[in-house]
Amino acid sequence: MVSLKEIANICFLSETRFLHLFKEKTNLNFRRYQLWNKLIKSLPYLKEHSITDTAYQFGFTDSSHYSRTFKETFGLTPKFLSSLK
């Protein structure tokens, strides 16, 4: 994952200015966007692997953190989604 510092440097902005503009243009805070992006990328992996393996593969501290974030974001549990295999 690309860090805030790297993105701000690429855009020739300070980190705080980048965060301000990102929120203004997308109506999302950058951290929430990064979590959403990780979760979206994890969906195909989740189809073939366990929730725990998916959580670790995509940088979550444990399966509880992944499941909680997943449910907050999508309104479904990863267990429900993986049961649709």
C-alpha cells in the first residue's frame, strides 16, 4: 500500500493539504479510503481462503479486526460472503 507521505510527495503537497483536499473532493477521509481499498482487494482472495488467512494477507492484525471492518464497510460479514462460494 502506498503511504500518505508518498502520495503527498507525488502530488507536490504537504500531507495535511493532501488530506484536506482528498476529504473535500471525495467526502471520505483518506484512512477510511485505504481500508475500503484493502477490503475490495481482499474479496477475490476471500473466495479461496479462510477469513484468518485473508486478514493476515491484507495487513489486518487478526480476523476479528478484518471481520469488524468488513461489516462496518459492507454491512455483511465476511463469513456470509465466503459461504456464497
